[in-house]
Amino acid sequence: MIEKLRDELRQLVEELEQLQEKANGDEGLTEEEEKRFDELLTSSEETREKIDQAEQRQKRAQQIQDYAGASQGNFDPRSANHSTEYSPQQVHTGAQDPMKFRSLGEFVQAVTLNPSDKRLRDRDIDVRQSAQDMANDIQGGFLVPDEFSDQLLTVQPDEAIVRPRATVFGGGEADFKIPALQYHGENMYAGAQVTWISEGEEKPQTDIKFRQITLQPYEVAAHVEVTDKLMRNSAMIEQVVRNQLRGALIDAEENAFLTGSGSRPTGIIDANCTFGVTRNSNSAVDYDDLASMYARFRGRRGVWIVSREVLPELMTLEDGANQYVWQPNARDGSPGNLFGLPVLYSDHSPAMNQTGSVLLCDLSYYLIKDGVGVAIAASPHFKFTNNITVIKAFKTVDGKPWLDNVLPTSYETAPFVQLENQ
């Protein structure tokens, strides 16, 4: 009985693999082949269920026999660890574990086309429903397997400015609390008092002020609409997730970390600990403005973050001796340094004459807390009559500056300095 079911499953898997190879080709599947593909998915899942049930019956029967033999003094301890439980390798002879996904595209296809797939067990999660979720009829989702999630979560320095340079804490959905020194209203060392003591004098008491920073990961999501034909092509659907959805999440994070616009994370621009330098004139930026910002900056790994509109102004900026201040190496593609610190540009920086169009930051003073890893959800109902499925990728994250105010030195400084309007 079980061997017959295994033979049936082998045949179903072989036909599925043949159709999958054709789906990944240029021509794709015909309407009849797509229908057959769905039938094969259903049949293979039902057959696997039957195998599991038969294996469980066989296992229970063997346990009863072993117990009966033991009660009669015939129990063989050498058989105690023998298991008749079904091994997936009996169906697939290759090295690939059939209980794992071969690719990110195959995982997305399972989420969309066969959410009852056993490989998705224990990967489903409950998520907070947003207005977008309700509109698209997306309920819950599935965590991306570890072997693929690292590829989606890793952000290179050329893809974003803040995250690769920030202080990042690992995953976990619960609130995350970090102790920090309370600088506001105290001296540079959070209330620590320094006294020169003569021999025999009593040492003064020191009261260090502490506070707590709470990071609560909030959901950020990106969605895309794909046709049923595209959904059959695992290679193409993997590119959609890797490029479009992953890129959209990175971009949304970057915007939130810099501006805080429309999001839960606290943005650097206009944060309480960001020192504002008022423009010296009505011009977009001049040498005195940059010098003042540099004097207010306190950090070890500073970078300039500017809007694209500011770049031409910087390239033609002159000092008091009519010498160009910033001359990046256009031939080698170097970003160039200004006051010894690299200049980076962001599409999320405010317009040229707006507050925050020029920032000077040590981004290690920005804290990021990741929550649940990337998850994928899908709904075929939003545009069912158009043969369109909505795929959503989402994660949870929070971020905020480490300090709650500028440093109370005699000449106030900060790890975040921005150029402000007059």
C-alpha cells in the first residue's frame, strides 16, 4: 500500500518538474498545462497526506507489536530505536531535501499557489492588519526561510546610507529597551562631578543620570501585482521579490530613518538631538555654513548627506580665497571628501533650500531594531477576474537616535548636524 503511494508520488513529482521546467522557459505554459499543473499540486499533496497517514498507522501498529512482545518476554532492545516513519528521501533520490525549497521563487509560488504545502508548516505568522491589507484581502503570511532571508535583509552601503552605518540590533518582536546616559540639563558626562581632592578630604558623591530607550518594531510592507502567467515562472517571480519588493523596503526604511515621514521610526532630521545651523544667507549653501556645521559636529565616523540638488552647489563652492572647496574625482567615481569626510547623496533629502538638505552625521549614534524577518503573503482575490495576484513582502523595524538632545558642552555639539532655513 505505502510503496504504491510512493510510486504514485514519484510520478506526480516527475510530471510537476517537467511542467516547471517548461514554465521557466520563454514560452511558458498553455492554459491546459496550467490547469494540469494545479491538478498535480493538489494530487501530490493528497498523496503525501495518505503516505503520512499510512506511515503513522504502521508506526502505531509496530509499537503495539513491540509492546506485546515485551510483555511476553520477547522484546528485542536492538529494535527500540528503529523508526518506520516516512523519509522524504524515499521519493526524491537527489541530494535536495524535498522538505526544503530549492529557491526563493519556489517558496513564493508555494505561498501563492499552495499555502497548505507542508514545507510552509510552522512558518505562518499573524500580522497586524493595515488598511492596505484589508483592501488587498491579504491575511497573514509566511516567514522566508533562513537560507533566503539573509539575501533579502542584507543591505550594502551603496544601496542605503543609514542602515549599513547604524548600530543594528537583531530580530525579535518584543519591545527592546536600551539604557542610555541622560545628558540633557547636565554636563557632558551625564551628571558626573569631578573634584580635585586633597589628602584626607572626603570624596564627593556622584549621581549619574540614566534613561531608557525603547525600540518597538513596526510593520513596513511593499506589494506588487503579478499575472498568473508570471507566477508560473519561478525564476522571474524570484527576481520580482529580490529586486522590486526588496528594493522598495530598503527605500522605505531609508526615508523613515532620515525624515521619519509617515512612519514609526524617529527620523534624524528635526530630531531633538540634531543641532541646527541657520543658513548664513539666502543661497543654497555657502562655505561659512559648512564650516559652522563642522564645528558643531561631534563624532568619529562622520558623513555628509545631501540632496542631489545640492551637489552642483558643492562642486562650484569657493572659499574665501576663491578656491574650489570640493573637487570629487569624477574619473574614478569617488564620492570625494569635504572637510575630510565623505559626501553622500540621498533621494530622500529635502529640497535644496529646505531644512535638512545638508546633514553631517555619525550614523553609529542611530539605533535600529529589527523585529520579525521578511515574510511573504499573497492574495488572488483582489483582482481575481483579471488573473492577477497581489504579493506582499513585509518586515518589522524601528529606529531612533541614541541621544535625546544635543550635548550640553560650553559650545553645544551633536553627532547629527543639519543646515536650517533662516
